[in-house]
Amino acid sequence: MNISWYFCETVRINWPTIQTLDMPKIFKTEDGSDTLFDPHYGEYYHSIHGSVQESNHVFIESGLKTIKNQDIIIFEVGFGTGLNAYLTALEANKTTKIIQYFAIEKHPLLKKDWENLNYPNMTADHNTGLFQQLHLAEWENKVRISLNFNLQKIEADLTEFKYHSLPGFDLIYFDAFSPVSQPELWQTEIFNQLFRQCNPGGRIVTYCAKGSVRRALIEAGFMVERLPGPPGKREMLRGSKSAL
Ligand SMILES: C[S@@+](CC[C@H](N)C(=O)[O-])C[C@H]1O[C@@H](n2cnc3c(N)ncnc32)[C@H](O)[C@@H]1O
């Protein structure tokens, strides 16, 4: 068995197979931060080895902090619990950079599903107000969350999404459920569209290191690096569009 495939598929699925009908339900991951289990896709929203740890490693450290622009356009696939948006907004508030954050989500969570997530307690800032603001922001409109962070949540299906109303992306957080449960989201056609929408020098980061995903990203035009993954996972992927 390909090891990267093994890790890609097991850190978010196959954890205690506790499934009840009234989920999504909160579970504690190994770093103490919460995640949700989605009964429809049969997957956790994050790595069972640590939600905050994974999000910081894959999206903030290997993604956001490598983009040197003053103004950064981010596109997230799967707003979900809002964890990536929250950590990104905290990071933006520590800098003079301006971030425009677009996030697509097919199944927005209800308030009862996100309001008890412990993410604000897991960060030094304990910014519960910010976390709530991200979730309460109106869908489809650009909302100023702070001086450095604007958010537009888009309720749509990625497989049917037309990007023409959005600016070019400097960074893509590709945080869909795994290729096992959602193979249609990890296809070359999807990555072709994302590649076209990327600015020169733009990047895509994902927790998944599966060989077929790497090949699909390369086919779409990205130069792809395998990077060390977060604790519990050997590798992750980062793709870059040539800066011309
Ligand atoms: C791994 S979870 C998201 C994790 C999220 N970034 C977070 O920090 O909580 C994947 C997300 O993709 C969403 N999703 C599933 N299919 C989708 C689709 N076709 N288009 C857009 N979003 C989709 C799910 O509802 C879920 O919220």
C-alpha cells in the first residue's frame, strides 16, 4: 500500500466508528481542539491528530506565511467549521497585510453545530468574538471582519461553480473531504479551473498527499512539492503556478 495514500485516508476517517443519526457531532482531537464528524460523507472535518495543529501546519505555515504580497486573495474549498478562516484572520490581524478571503461551502453548518467548537480557547488570542463574526457574516456578500480581513462566504457546489465574478487567487486552501468520499472534487478538471484562476506565483495547499491528486495538480499546470505533513501524517502537497 502506498504510505502517503494510507495516511491521507486514515487521519480523517476510520477513527472511533461512533456514528449516530443526529450528527454532525463534536469530537476532541489529540491536540485538544474539536472537530466535527459528518455522517453523510463518513469523515471528520480535520485530522484526528489535531484540528488546530493540522490547520496551522498545512494552511497557515505552508500556505499563508509563504505568500509575500501585501494584499492576498485567498480561496478556500470547504468553509466548514470556519477554523482555517479564523486562524487566517488572527494571522492577518498581526500584520499590515490585507486579506480578501473567499470560501465556498455546499452545506453551511447550523449555529448549533459551530457555536460550541472550542477553537477560540485553543489560540492565544481567545477571540470568540472573531470566530462568531466569521460564522454570522452574511453569505454571498463581502463583509469587513477587521482592518486586515474581509470575508465572502459563497454557498455553492464547487463542481458547478463559475469563478468569473472573483479576482485572481494568490492562495488556495484545498480542504475538501478526502478523495475516497468525494473523488469528483479532486479531478484534473477542478484543478484546471483553479489553476486558470490563480495569479502568477499563486499557490494551492492541501493536507492530502495521494499520488493521483499530485498527478492531477501537475496535469493542471501546478509545480508540486511534497512537504512534511502535520503530526500523524507523513506528507502534504503544495502546488505553485509559475511567476512568469
Ligand atoms: C474537510 S471539511 C472542511 C474543513 C473546513 N475547512 C474547516 O476548517 O472546518 C470539507 C467541507 O467541504 C464541504 N463540501 C463538500 N462538498 C462540497 C462541494 N461540492 N462544494 C463545496 N463544498 C463542499 C463540506 O460541507 C465541508 O464543510
